[in-house]
Amino acid sequence: MFKPTVGPIIGHTTTNHARIFLRGEANKDTRAFAGIRYRRLGDENWSKGTFAELEKARDMSAVLVLNNLTADTVHEYQAGWFNPIKPVSSVETIQELPLQWPRQIHRLRTRSSQAAQPKAYVTGSCRYLRLTAGIAAEPHLGDRIFASIARLAEQADPPVSAMLMTGDQIYVDDLNFIAPDRELKDILRKYRVAFSQPHIAKLMSALPTYMTLDDHEIEDNWPANRNKSDDFLYANAMNAYELYQASHGPAYELYADGQINRKLDKYWYQFTDGDIEWLVTDTRTRRNLAANDRRILDIEQEQALCEWLINSSARVKFVVTSVMFYPDNKRPDNDAWQGFPAQRLRLLETIRTYAIKNVFIISGDVHGSLTSRLTHSTDPSFEVHTIVSSPLCNSKLLPYAKASTFILDKPLARTAGGDYRHALTSDVISQDNFAHLIVDSEQVHVRYHDRDGGLLQAVSILLR
């Protein structure tokens, strides 16, 4: 067997289940298959292999599902792909082949079944990796921060449950002004190069990674500047996004037999980690820009988000939105929630009316990091926090956000029942960084680290 050409990437993971993405290589003369086997750390015997056929239509990639894992346990696994020497009639017959697995052994930890245990996460966004003719220019600049995240994850206590990558994992449009990428083959090449850099590859082989898209997975400020000629670009960009980002996440449901349902009807999704729940929104592909009903979330998604907020019994609720929820930008920004004030107010009124506690909005996009607290002038029980982490690696062509970037001296929204007011609870970080979140019984601790792992700032937010 050969090492994967991309991956393995650990995706959605629960107490007994993990999804792992990997890619092989095409061979015009023979079929190709991917395989994974695992064992609990300390055990001698490996499981039977789990296999999937690799197809050109999926860029020779597959997501393999490991079921019946043990909760809160480190498992070792080996992953690879191969072309069978003899004709193989089905995936089942591969079990009979004498395979030589790749030497490299990876590790993954399943989720804890104990709800009250402290949990930890890493969040980040906007990883710029300039590619010219499929070759990364100075790739170490776009990869070095992942070595720091990996070191933190190896030493962290409590263990890091997952990394949330909240948008702009690649830049399809990084050379739009010279040679824009529109063909599927070119966009897929960007994913292959971006996800196979050594440090991010090592990190994603060990830490469950959840992803959502922002505009640069398609085109800057999508879909505000969309025209008819962009339909071809959009179809190709979303095909690639589904293969490399959505495929290993919980947007794909499982059949009763534990296999993945390959029908995908939405990009937003929800997952649970003990008494903490996450809802990861899609703020890009279902926008309505009509003047009489502007929406950053479609009707179905807004309704699902509100119902989840109202009905979830989770102690802490994290809502991921790739673009800023608040504070607003001094420069008019119709691309973020600032440009959709009516829908934003409806969500805030839902949280306030139903007295929903411990709601945190996680976002990126602005190339600056901060925490901020939102309150209400006549309702002392209302409180919502935002945690922003961006960028993982900035382009030299783009500025970092500063405190002076944001509107901080005016209410976010005014209503007949009172004003929504916000204030920074941290400094604004204007350099490459990532956020390490720790949720314990009393607080959410937010620790921002620079690209070399150094601590930039620490903020603690009391739970209610």
C-alpha cells in the first residue's frame, strides 16, 4: 500500500465513530482502493481493514468510516491506498488480500462520554497560501502555524476535542487579477497542495477538523458580484468544497448500517461534545440579496438555528459564522452580518425573549482577532459573546484589522424595547494567530497564540 497523496484527515468524531478522508492516485489500467485499520493504543492486534474504491469523479478520494470505537480512548490507525495486482470483484474481497500497510502509525482520540468534563478546541480562519501554476510560493509561511497548533494539541490538558476552521481554508481567487482559477482541475490542485503541506497534514491526521466555507473558497465577496458567467466557477468551486471540506463532516448523514449517505442537501450542520453543542452555519451559498428581504441565512437555516437555540439543553452553545456577527466595521460592510441587520436582530430577539444563556458566536474573516460582549439596555439577563480568530496566515496584500477598524461607540441595534450595546473584552490582535478555547464548569477561557505558539492574550468569560 502507498501513503495517501492527501490525508489522512480526521473529520467528524464521536464517542464511538470517526470519519477519515484520504486520497490516492489514478492509474488508467487498474482500479484503486483506500484502506484503514485501527487498534486501541496498547493493543497488539489490528482491526480488519475498512476499504473504499477510489473514483476519478471524486478526485481519487474517499471518506472511510470507523465504527465501534471506544469512548475517550486513543486509537492508532494506518491508512493507505493501492492498486490490486489481481482483479477484485468487490470491496469485501479485499479482506482476503495479503496487504502490506504503510509503516506510519497515526493516532486519534474519541470523544468523552462524560458530559461534565472540561473541553477544549482550536479555532482559526483565513489561511493564505499563494499558488502559481499549482506551486506554492513560500509554502512554509502558510504552514508554520499548524506546527504550533499541533504542539499545543499534543500537550493540552484537557485534550483538544477538535479544530474548527471557519472559512477561507483556500483562496480560489488569489490570482484573480492575473489568471483566475475557474476550472475544476485547477481548484482541486489548490486543495491538494494546501492540505498536503507537512504541518497541516500532520495536524489533521491527529485532530478532528470541522470546516465551513467563506467567500474565498469561491470568489471575493461572493455572491454580491456574481454574474451569469460565474455559474461555471460556482459549480466547480462547490464540487471541490464538497470533496475536500464537507465530505468528512456531519453535514453528511449516516445510514443505519454506519455508512455515509452521499446525498448532500445543505452545508450547515450541528454536532455535540458532551454538554457543549456547535451549530456551524453556511453564510455564503444561501444568501438573499433582494432589498425587500435581505438574508445571510436562508429561511430554513434561520428557523433551524432558532429552534436549536430554544430547544437545546446544551450548557454552552457555540454558533459558527464565517463572517463577523458583531462588532460592525466603520467601512460599510454589506458582506458581513452588518449588511443584514433585520435578520441579525431577529436572532438576538430570539435569544433575549427565550432567555437563552451561554451563547458564543465564533467567526473569522476580518484578519484580526478579538472577544466582545453584547448586552441589552433594559434586560440585564441578556448576554452574548463573540470570539473572532483570524488570520492563520495573512497575505502581504491585505491589512490586519485594528480596534480603529470597528464601530465601538454606538449601539449595535436600537429597538422600542431597548438598545443592544457591545464592548470589547480583549485587545484587537493584528497578526497571524489562532484561538485555543477551554470550557470548564465556570468559564470559557480564550487564549490567542501567535504563529510560533507564543501566548498573545488570555481572556476568561464567566458562564451563567
